[in-house]
Amino acid sequence: MTHKSIPTPDSFTLRIDGTDVVAQVGQSILEVAQDHNIGIPTLCYLEGLTPWGGCRLCLVEIKGSGRLLPACSTLATEDMDVTTTSPRIERYRRTIVELLFSERNHICAVCVSNGNCELQTLAQEMGVTHVHVPYRYPTLLVDSSHDGFRLDHNRCVMCTRCVRVCEEIEGAATKGVGGRGIDSMIINDLNEPWGESDTCTSCGKCVSVCPTGALTEKGTTFADMAKRRERRELLPYLTQTREGRR
Amino acid sequence: MTPDELSQLSVEERERQQGFEHCLNVCTAASCLSSGAEEVKKGLTTAVKEKGLREKCRIRGAGCMGLCSSGPLVALDPEDVLYQHVGVDDVPEIVESLDTQPVPRLLCDTTIPFFQRQKKIVLENSGRIDPERIEDYIAVGGYRSLARVLTEMDPDEVVQEIVNSGLRGRGGAGYPTGLKWGTVAKATGAEKYVICNADEGDPGAFMDRAVLESDPHRVLEGMTIAAYAVGATQGYIYVRAEYPLAIKRLRQAIKQAQRLGLQGDRIYETPFRFTVDIRLGAGAFVCGEETALIASIEGGRGLPRPRPPYPANHGLWGCPTLINNVETFANVAAILREGAGWFSSIGTEKSKGTKVFSLAGPLSRYGLIEVPMGISLREIVFDIAGGLPDGKSFKAVQTGGPSGGCIPARHLDTSVDYESLRELGAIMGSGGMIVMDESSNMVDVARFFMEFCMTESCGKCVPCRVGTYQMHTLLDRIYNRQGTKRDLELLSELCEVVRETSLCGLGQTAPNPVNSTLRYFRDEYEERLVSDGVRGPSGDPLAQVEMTP
Ligand SMILES: Cc1cc2nc3c(=O)[nH]c(=O)nc-3n(C[C@H](O)[C@H](O)[C@H](O)COP(=O)(O)O)c2cc1C
Ligand code: SF4
Ligand code: SF4
Ligand code: FES
């Protein structure tokens, strides 16, 4: 699946940050950028899952379009002129990260994912050192009813990776989103304790895709969580199997 | 049915109606119903029966007559008399006086600007026909445009006619309707769909409900013409479940149209077929957004998705889909009947035709109005609505609901058209228009709309989900005299981020009410601020987030 610069009948060129790059028909802007080592921050995106377009961190400028568009869910087209960063975009991205920190209770010092958290990494990379908006400090539950895993709503960023992996890869569709707006929550089945779910296969895929410390294995240590990253490599393989089945 | 049979039916029905000496139209739209119109109608029916006048007098339930502030309304045909605030007690007197002078006590003056300054296209039949009888619609020329379209015009010609008319979407954004039809017509797909958006979610707005309750066939005819133009065979009307009367009348209307061969296979005995089904809205405001609406019809959670691709190319079940608002479709039959030239002669250069508004606030008269584009806000507020009673003074008019803005007195002479309203930081919107007097505090108004957006946000994207919450918190803080200058700056910054980065129109426009009140009524924010120092200028450090290097 490498198609960096070999022109094929299905390839075309576009400009990203002033450089001409080759893309394949059907690729998103993000996929093209990643093929050419152009970094665009992402959070809800995960290779192998249907793009969601919810975190808005991957927004890029496209010449001629009045609005910023999400690179993860916008198809690359011929002669597109994409700018992946600017002071304005960076300011927006930083504010979005701040909004995420303010939304729930992200207390890194006591989190098993400390050091392995994508939210934390994003904040560091973007130089977010202060949260300018008021913290919300919601009172949220921790669901420890499952034998092997834990869901801590305090650390969830509602990226829905767990929902998508559960439905698209595992085929169990245990995880879903309940409520709406600021009250949205990840739920199991029809909002039951995770341990009582009859659809959950305990495969652990949701835990392995979670970018934060919201989904964890019980009894894990910091070092164990570091391994999670590696397990994510599993996903592209799983996607291929899934596509083969169709 | 053939077009000739339609004309025949139309003539017969008109003759039947002319057989009555009097026709008493009782408004049975939601607002009059809630003030007792059904009882009045029953009372009139009984009285007429008891007096043995059934051959002479027709009592007809009709759609909205507009002046909801004076309901229940009863209109007399052919006398052209309008009675207001009619109660059951008034019934004997009304029936008694049918052959003599009207009852002066109940008379509503129809020469006032409320009636004279309006221009009715969408509402031309509203209050004049029985929405529950297809024959009534056919008697006033209904379904004739469809006959002409199917027998005399190519689909391209229909699209071109809509392009020439200059019609723009009435659901809020004002996208050129002809252009959209053309895109769907050109798109390729196994199937194509036509969807009528009747999810009307702006608080206080009821234009679409009134159209559906008063003249449902008009919307069906518009959709059918659209289906022919774009090449669709299946249509859906997505209606709010909170509109039971509109749903009932639509169901009835669809059955009647099927019975007469105006829906289903071989419409007007041509090869064209088209069927409309009703889908009930899930009750969330965001389901009115076109991609969320489509997801909801498909049976999923009503969440918006990024566009492009637009529904015109990739809509319902991935097929090309035309989605228009109720009022947009309600203009179509009239445009084809009177011609694009006629339609485009009404209004301004870029905004053609009329717009229906639901007018609310401390006004002498309020209700449902239809005005030509280009009319000034002043004419609407002071002529049509008769200004503010009891010496109250005008402060602002809000258009566009939670996506719109507040326009102050000094801009009252602005023309009502898409561009002018947008320049003022408001929008045409779908037709909500709320007038406010001196007693309204603009920070409070902004807070009200932000609360609406916050509770209606679907939560899919971060800037809208958390941003509306934060903006609401800041507005609340400022309103309660606890906000600082820094809070106000932060509010403005969040307005920009949420507008620029949200996924769908809800988030993108949620800051509008704040921006417009900040633009025209900044002093109302500033006078509530307390001095800085409560919180440091640089905000809370990410203290809890002790990051490992
Ligand atoms: C949050 C949100 C709510 C909306 N609600 C409605 C609605 O209730 N009715 C409607 O016709 N359009 C609504 N729209 C606009 C639709 O997405 C779409 O643009 C419209 O139905 C297109 O029809 P038109 O071109 O005839 O206006 C809404 C848009 C947003 C972003
Ligand atoms: S639990 Fe984890 S993967 Fe699931 S939505 Fe929350 S942050 Fe994302
Ligand atoms: S802007 Fe608001 S309503 Fe629209 S997708 Fe984002 S969260 Fe949902
Ligand atoms: S990564 Fe594209 S919106 Fe989240």
C-alpha cells in the first residue's frame, strides 16, 4: 500500500504546503499527507476505522473553499491546494485541546496512561500549557463492572474510536454513544454496566484503541499501557481481513 | 386521471361550491384551535343544521389566516367579512346575521396594513381552502402545474424555469434552488430521492407547520414536480413528531393524491411514477441539518457528517438526493403556473419572491405573515404588526433564531433580503422573527440562544459540544455580574473558534446571537463586568496535568 510517487492511472497530483504530491484516487487528504510525512494532528482518526470528523484537530485550509475542512474525512482531489498549518489554524487547534481538557477531569498525575496519552502528547506538541476556559469539573462515574477492563468517563474525550472498533472490526456493537451535547457518554448496549453486557466479547479492542486513560485493563501498570501502542498495529491487519470478507 | 379529467373535477367542484350562498371558513390551524376554533366550528355546524340552512351554508375548516393574535378567526365568503376573537357564544348572532348586516362587534378591519402589505404566494390558499379535501385544492387550480409539467415539459426545462425564477432555499441558507435541482438532475445513481425538510426546529417558528396544516397538497405537488425534474421516484417528508395535525393532514393528502392517480404509478397516465412517504423526526434540532436528517431516515442516530460530499451527489442510501425546505417546495407550483418571469419580478435583485415569517413579541398584531422580499423591517414591525402597544419602545428584532442575530432600531430601514440581513450579522433564517422592547436585556437574549444551542448540540464535534457549554458559562457569568474583561475577550475568541471549526451549521452559527449583540449592544455587556483579578489574565495553568517529560 505504498504509493509515494509512482504515477499510476489512478494517481494524480495536488499541492500540500506548497509541494506537489502524488495521491491515489479515493485517498483522504490525511492519508496523502501521511504518505509524504507531512504531519497533521489527529485525535478521533485511527487508521482502519471509518473517519469520524469529530475532534476537528485535523482541519486544513483548502484554497477556494471558504471553510476549513477535516483532512481525515475530505477526499483529496486533483489540483487541490492544501495548507496544513498557519498561526490561525494552530490557535484553533490549541483552543480545541484546551476545551477537551476543560470538559472532564484529566488529572494526569494519577492516570495509568500518563506518558502514553494522545491528548497529553497533543498538548505538549502544541505547547498548550494553560487552559484559558473554566474547568467544568463534572461528577462522572467509573464503570469497573467488567472483569478485565475499566471505563473511566472522567478521561474520555468522546473520540468514538471504541464505538467504531467494536462495531466495525469486532462486530459486537456493544459500545455506543448515549445522551447528547455536553452530556454525551460512552455507553454499553442500552446503557448497562459493562460487566452485564451480553454482546461484549471481551476482546479488548476498545481498550487498545482508546487514546487516553478512559479505557484500561484492570491491574495494569504504566509500563503495560506503553505496550498498547504496539497492539494498535493490529488494526490495519484486521481491516484487511474485514475488507476481504465483503 | 388525465389532465382533462382534472379540469373537469375542478369545474365541478367550483360549481358545487357556488351552490352555497354563504361559506363560513373557520381557521383550524394550531393557534386558533388552541383558542377554541374547533368548538366554534362545531357550534356553527349545529346552528346551521338547526336553522335548516345546510343547503345554503357551508361550514369549512380552513388553514391559517395569519392574524393569530386575534384568533379564533372566521371568514365569510363571498361577503369578504372577517370575524375575530370568535367564541361559541357568538355563534347564534353570526348565523342570524348571515342575510343581513355583519356583526359589528366581531368585525376585523381587513383594510389595515396587516392584510394590505402582505403578498401571498406560499400562503395563497391558506385560510381559503379546506386542507383536508383534495377537491378544494383542485378547485383553486391545484395540480394543474404538475399536469402541464408532465405533459408539456422536459425535466431540463423544469430545472431551467426554477433557475430563471431565482428561487432560493427557504430553510435558512438561501442556496439557489435551481442550481441544486440541476446538480441532482445531473448526478448519476441507481436511485434518486427527494426529501422535504419539515423538521422546523427554531424556537417559536411555525411557518412550515402552518403551510402543512393549511395547504398540504401544495407541498406534495412541489415535491412531485421536483421529482420529475431531477429523476426521482421516491420522496420523503421528514416531519417533527411534535406536529400531529400536520402529520395527520399530510397522511390524508397523500392518500387522496394516490386515489386520484396523482401519486404512485403512471401519474396523469404518463410513465412517470413517484411516491411520498412520511418519516417522523426524532425530536432533536440538529436532525433538521440535512446530513443528520438523512442519517435519521436511514435509521441511524441523527448526527451530521462532514460535507462534501453533498447530499445532491451522495445522500440517502448513498444516492443523489434533493433536499429542500417545505416553503421552498410550496413556491414551485406557483412558479410553474405564473412563470419564472412573474416570480422574479417580485423582490430584490438577488432575493426573489416572498418570505413567510412567524412574527412574535410585544406587538399590536402578530402571527403568520408573507411579505415580498425587499420590504423593510420597519414596515413589518410598524405597519404590518402595528408597532408596539402601550407606549413600549422598540429595541431590536431578532431573525434567524439560534443561528441569527439582533438588529437594532437604527437599522430598521434595512431591506429584508438574504444579503442585507447577513451584512448586519443576522440571517434570513427559516422565518422566525421576534421583536423585543426595552425590557429585554441583550446579554440575556444571547444567553437564551446559547443555552438552546448547548442543549441541542449533538456532541459529535469538540468545538460545538464543549464550546457552546463554555460560551454559555461565560454569558451566565457576565449576566450575573461576575464576569471580567478577560471573560468577555475569551467569549469573543471562543465565538471565532466555534464558528470556524464546528462540523455543522449548528455550531458554525451558534456564536451569531453573541456576535450580533456584541456588535450593537456592547455596552450592555460592559456595564455588567467586574474588575479583573478574580482570575489571573493567563487562565488556569494546566496544573493538574503534571506531564511526564
Ligand atoms: C442545525 C440545523 C438545523 C436545521 N434545521 C432545518 C429545518 O428545520 N428545516 C429546514 O428546512 N432546514 C433546516 N436546516 C437547513 C438544512 O440543512 C438544509 O440546508 C435545508 O433543508 C435545505 O433546503 P432549502 O435549500 O430549501 O433551504 C438546518 C440546518 C442546520 C445546520
Ligand atoms: S472511551 Fe476512549 S476510545 Fe472510547 S470515546 Fe472515550 S476516549 Fe475515545
Ligand atoms: S456542530 Fe454541534 S450539532 Fe453540529 S456536528 Fe458538531 S456537535 Fe453536532
Ligand atoms: S482526526 Fe479528523 S476530525 Fe478528528
